Amino acid sequence: MMADLVFGPELAVDDRASLLARIERSGVPEPDRDALLASDLSRLLVYRKLVRANLRDAMFSSIPRTMSRLGPLFDEYFDRFLADCAPQTHYLRDVTVELLDFCAPLWPEDPRVPDWAMDLARHEAVQIEVGAKAGGAHDEGTGALELDAPVQFIEAVRLMRYGWAVHLLSEDLDDRTVPEPRRTDLFVYRSPEHEVRYLELTPLAAAILERLLAGQALGASIREACAALTVEVDEAVIQGSARVLADLGERGALIGKREDQRA
Amino acid sequence: MNQPPAEKLSGVGLGLRWEFLDEVLEGPPLAVAFFEVSPENYMRRGGYYPAALERIGDRYPLVTHGLTLSLGGTTPPPSEYLSELRTETRRLKTPFHSDHLSFGTFGARVFHELLPLKLSGESARRVADRVRQVEDFLALPMAVENITWYAHPGAQEMPEADFIAEVLHESGASLLLDVNNVWVNAQNQGFDPQAFISNLPLDRVVEIHVAGHSRTSSGLILDTHGAPVVDPVLELLEWTLERTGPVPVLLERDNEIPELSVLLAEVEKLRSVYERAIRKKEARLARSA
């Protein structure tokens, strides 16, 4: 009953008929039903306001520009999210990602939602996601890289792949500039100083890192990425890959060879 | 479980918030007896905040106060959540863990808010069972906190004070008495807060919370933790401490958080209340002896 009042459709404070219908739908036993019907509905509905305000505040701290740009459209999807599934996580910081996962299949179908909206939302949300990601048991140095072994990254990394250059947009909540439509790949990691940092990658570097993050061996990652992008595996590619990986190592994002398995 | 806390807290503490965490970490020692933290903000998390909290734990006693155990929920909390909570309470070396006499989940859905329980014997026994299970899992004494509530979800079968007493009796847990919540409920529901507190087993109180609140246009008082503690709540705190003796008192501030110096001034004010109440209690004991 409380879940329905909080997450379900809005209920007017004097709409006793709808209240009765919801009580009956919830299977509330008779003494409780009578007590609820006799109660001050405005006080019951306080909980709807409290829950929604708390969740909305948490989301605003994570994706403020997306919410500002979408305005009432965001509220519409917020309502749908609460009504259809609601938060499942005990961690308030993770509710935004749950909402975005809910919206991911819906927004492309809705012509009112700009094509870049999900990229911007994911880009905003990744800051808290990577900033808060738990450290792993493997966040200790391992051996030097080998072509036939996978690579060990720290836990707090993400490869973000966008169709729009949302990372170049202003932080200003009032900015309404439309992002440039272009393939953008960012490697996002948490530095040893706990700062979330972003590196823009070439398409080839992104393709290699995507495979490495999936656990493929270094050599196979380079070969498959080159094949996917129809790039020849030559000395320049090998040298370039080595430079990128060395850079990630210096930044503390790449630890070394993964010891537990070989491809 | 149900053993008394190994390290007894006393004095006036402050709820640790990220807005002033750096100041606590980098500044000189503060006149704060302990800090209280919500473990959910640090559990299953890496990065700056858990690292900072560990350093604060080297300088000040910490006590954990949870938000999402949903002690009155019809389904138990997920085992992963409990495991993380156990890891965190051990990491922070809290003498006990507290959470609220409320529910915050319905099936898999999590409200992230404290919803009121039906005040009935059945509900009290369910909460007590859950408290015992959590205590056993955490291997840590538990305290339960009375909440502010604005509506009762059905037919109320017993007074709230009796409900709290029954949960404590059945579970063996301690009480975290939120004096502001009692006062707010008393105003909203029209009862005498001192009579309410007199009906509680005050020998089970291990901590007291105070906070500020706000009033809506309809006159309803909301427990917002967004304002200084008002004088009537300070008076009720003093009256309560005269009866409980020197249990630790915590200032909560979660919204409209001012400069740390403002909060420290409020802690100082609470300390005056605390010391005056303890002196009065000791004087009364001396007279009766």
C-alpha cells in the first residue's frame, strides 16, 4: 500500500475513491483499511514527497545537466522508473545508474528525447561511478606486460563510447548547446590521488582497450582491434600501443600483466 | 549478542558529513567526543571518502548509524548488503550499530526513506527477530532508533512507547532515543513528550540524537535535520539526560549544512546542556543517598 502511494500514480488529497481502490488492490485487511480511509490522506502523501525528493536530489547530484536539459521530460521518465521498477539498490549513489539502465531502451524510441541525451547522462554519471568504485584485490603491482597474457587494470576504470562529443559541453546548467555528433571514446579512471580523470582515445586505442578490459590477451587484442578497423598491424601500431599502455601505467590505471590466466 | 558496547562513548558527538570532512581531517583536534557515520555512504566503495574516513577514525571514536537495514521490512536485507555492512562496521571499529524502527524496502524496492511501521505486537516481534538476526550476523550489539512519523499505516494496536519497549524486550537490543523525533511526533500528534519518554525503558538508552526540523504551510512539522535544534528540544534533552545519565548525545545535520564552526558552536551548546543535566542527576543522587 505505501509502495503504491509512494511509487504509483499521483493521488489527489481528497480522492477517497482512488484511495479505496488502491487499498483494495493492495489486499490491506479490513481494520487497517478502515483506519487508512479515516486517516488524513495529506499525511500519508508526505511520504511520497519525501521519497521522491530524496531520490531526485541524489540524481541531481549525479546528472544535473541532463536533468536541466530534459526538464519535464526527465520527470516523466523518473515517474515511469519509479512506477515500473523503482530503486533496487541499497546505495543511493547507484540509483542514477538504475534509472539510466531503465531509460536506455526507451529513449531511442521517444522522438522527444534528444539523441545525445543518454551519452550526456552516462558521461555525467560516470564521475560518481568511477570515483566511488571499490578498489579490487588486484590493485597491486604485477609483472611486466606479455603479448600472450591479459592485462590487469585497477578496478576503478571505465571505457565510455559515445556517438556525440558530450564531454566538450559546458558545465553550465543553463547551456543548451547541442553536442557535435562524432564518435568519442574516453578512458575514465581514478588516479592514485582519488581524482576521476578522462583520456580521449583514438578509435584504434579504444578498440584495443575494449578487448583488454574484456580480459583478452594483449597480442590478440591488438590483432583483433586492427582487423576490426582494417588497420595493418605494423611497427607503428605496436609502438603506439606500447606508448598508450605505458602512459596508463604511469597514471596508475594499468597495473601490469594479469597473473591468474593466459589466453 | 546483546552485550554492552566494549568501548563506551560519552559526551557530545557530531554526524560526519562530506561538506566538512576535509576540515575535520586537516584541522586541529576538535571538541567533538565522537563522530557518527552512515555506513551506506562508505560501504562497497573505494576512492577518497573511505580513505579519509579511515584517517578520521584514527583521531576520533566513530559510531555507525545505518539508513537502509529496513528492520521492519517483510523481507530480510540482501546477504551481500549485510556482508558489506559487517565489513564496514569492523573496519570502523564501531562499538555498536544502530538503525531505525521503520521499513525502507518493499520486496526488492528500496525507498531510501524511513517509513512507519504498524504499531502492533506482530510487527514488534518481526522487528525483534530481524534485529537478533542482524546482530548475530554482524557480531555486534544493535541499537534501534524511534522515528518521526506522519501517518500510521493502518489500525494502531498499541502505543508507540509500548511498541518500542516490546521490540527492546524481545530483541535485547539497546535504544537510540531521538529526542527531536519524540518532540516532533508530540507536536504533530498531540501528546506529552515527557510522558512518552517516561514510558520507555530508559536504562536501555545507549545514545541520544537531537536535530532541527521545519514546519510546512499546513502546520505539520517535518524532521528535516536542516535547522538548529530548537529550545524546547534542548529542554527535553536536558530532562531526558537527568533520567538516563551520561549517555552520548549526537547532533545530526543533513540539510542546509552550515560552516563547521557553526555546528561546533551548537555542539558546545549541547555540551552545556549535557553537563548541567548530569550535575543535576548527580546532585539528586547525592541528596537521596
